[in-house]
Amino acid sequence: MSEPFDLPFQSDVMPKMLSPDSKIRFRCHKGISCFNACCKQADITLTPYDIIRLKQRLGVDSSEFLKQHTVPFQMDGDGLPGVKMRTNDDGQCLFMTEEGCGVYEDRPTACRYYPVANLAMKPKDAPAEQIHYALVVEEHCKGHEEDRELTIEEYRKEQQVEQYDDMNREYMQLILKKKSAGPTVGKPPELSLQLFFMANYDLDRFRRFVLSDTFRKAWDLPEELYLDIEQDDIALMKFGSRLLKQVLYGEKTIKEREGILERRVEERKDVIEMRRQFEIQRARKKEDEKYSEGGDQGGCNA
């Protein structure tokens, strides 16, 4: 079985699988009659690298960017979090202008690919994902009627998606691993889902978390890595993928400090004992109430 990666747009048309050498007929330009039409019904899922490019362009931190320009959604039935570009009430992208895209040089991956879809699939027993492409012809798009032919690979280079694909690869692997494993992985705990959101999307908050004394005490990492994480969003993003693979799938590439588990248990001993005593008292109270109710009902009728 294979699981397709979500299409970056909605369509009723079933796409045909294409290879990098497949030729398509397409051209988009300012003079075309449908210019900006695709941005007026935008359904754009963002990747971590998309967010890095956009937040840096706008000069805001990740938390502010998420608040102003995105909406959260669940990517699967287990609540795996994703984010989409915010639109106005009519579905129009907030970055659209009369001149075209207001963030064109840093536009998201899905916008670069359109109308080509990048379909990553991972067969159940395959060691790695398989990449396929599709062309979806939607009625509003007149770019397919233009007199220009090129291959998928030429289109990818033209739209400069190769760098984006490289940066998005580990993020896609996280999602595909979850999809291909299915119920064998089970639903991640709520804290793991929160970490997934923070490490992938709210990177500036994730940076503060990783650089905290609590994190440093728990994980045995070289100072050089901490310095990279402090200064470089890409290094931080890649470390987040490593951490998530370890937390979600047990791929241990980050060393925990010796004795950290024992110290955690020791530090939480009082809390654990308090909770244990609370549960004992609650159970006793429940038993007392049960017997008390039984005694009331069993009163004699003299």
C-alpha cells in the first residue's frame, strides 16, 4: 500500500502520474486572462521551510507569523498538526496584490509547484519514499493553453523548487512514516503532538526551549550545535526533525545525559507520592460513599 502526500490544492480532477521527463504545456504571466485567479481560492499547506522564508521576509518571529498569517488544521485522524495560509473571507490569499504575489521571491512550495503536484509516497516495506508528479488542469487556469512546452524537471528548475524539496525532505519523511506505519504507531501523546507543532512551525519558541537550562541538562549535545541552533533557523529546523524522529519513532540519534531518567524520577518523587496518596484517598471516599448509600437504602420499615 502507498499513501499519497496531500495535494497542495483542491480539485475534482484525478491527476495522471508523471515522471521528471514528462512534458507539460504551461505558462503563467501577468498578461494572461486568469492572472491571480489561483490566488483567489488559495488552499496552501505550509512546510517548516516555507515558514522560515516568509517570517524572515516579513521580519517577524514564528509565533507572530503563525498568529497573523496561518490557520491550524489536523493532517490525520490522530490530530497530527499542520498549518495553512490564512485567507480572507472569500478565500483569497492575503499576500495577493494587483501586481501579483506580494512575497513572490519567498512564495511557499505549493505555490511554486502549481499546477504541478509533488506526490511523495512510501510503500509499506520500502526503505525510502518515492516521488511522483501530476498535472492538474483546472477550468479557471488558462496557462495550459499557452504555446510553451517543457518537462517537469525543467519546470521545477524554473520555479526554483529543488532547494525547497531538499529542505522539506525530512519533514515529509516524518509525515510519510506516520502514514505508512498506520495504526502500528498509534496515536501520539498530546505532548508529542505539541512538540511536533513547535519544532516544525513555531521555530523561535522551539529555539528558546532547546536553549533552556532544563533541555541542556537532559540532552548531551556539543556546544557547537547549540551555537548553530541559536544563530541559524535551518540548523534549528533540522535538529527539530532529529528530535521528533527520536520522540515519535524511537530513532535514537541524540544522546541523553547519563542518569537523567533516575534524576527525573528522584525530582518527581514527591509529586508521584502526592498523586498516589490522592488516588488512595479518592478510592476510599468512593468506597465510603457506596457503603453509605447502601446503608440508606437498606433502612428497615418498622
